[in-house]
Amino acid sequence: MTFETRPCARCDGSGQYSWNSTDGSRCYGCSGRGRVLTADGLAAKEAWNAVARPPVNVDDVVVGDRLRWKDLANKWCVQPVVSIVPDVCIVDASHTRIVVKFESGCSWSVPPGTMMQRAASDESAAAADLAVADMIGVVAS
């Protein structure tokens, strides 16, 4: 799916704005892409994500689930879960957390009830394509 976009108003579509030592001249309005979603495009993308990448409660995650998250460099990662371990604080049991470990060796320590995002499978992506095909702002690709 390709969602409707328009040139970024902040950088006039160049993807570059004011320079700084951390990110160079990357525009924060469009993350350097030069384009942003229109209102219709954003609505269609959110509808697609709701079907293709449904949220899942960490309490319901099982070994083998593929989850999607942003890493420290703010890039999307998809990894299968290899273990889920409760981590109880010996000083205060109310500080219970769940440690989710991934195939890459990365892990998350999150409180129970935290919502996570499943990665899109071929089946869920196809279902999402059908579910939002009639929405304004969506162009089949």
C-alpha cells in the first residue's frame, strides 16, 4: 500500500531544514523524507496498521511471536520472541516487570499490561489491503 502524501510544508519538500550537530540538516517535520501524510493518508495508514499489525498485550505474547518496535536509532525492527520471563523486584513486589527477549539478543523489560505491536504477516497485510482499499487516500501498489 502507498498512502497519500504531500510535500512537507516545513522544508518545502527538500527534506532538509536547519542544521544541528546531532542530525545535520534533516527536517524534523518529515524526518528528512520531504513528504508527509495527508489527513486522508494518515487515516488510511492507521486503519491498515490496525488490521495488519494488531496491538497485543505483553501478557498475551508467546514465544515465536514476531513483534515490531523502534530501536535506539529510531528505525523499525521486527524480531521473533525467544523467551518471556517475569522479573519480580525482591524489595517491592509491585514493581513486577516482564522481560521479553528477542532472537537478536535484544530484550525489553516492561510492566505487565504493556501494549506491543505485532509484525505484519503476509496474511494480515493482505487482509489490511482489502480492508482499506476503498478508503480515500489509498493507492494500490
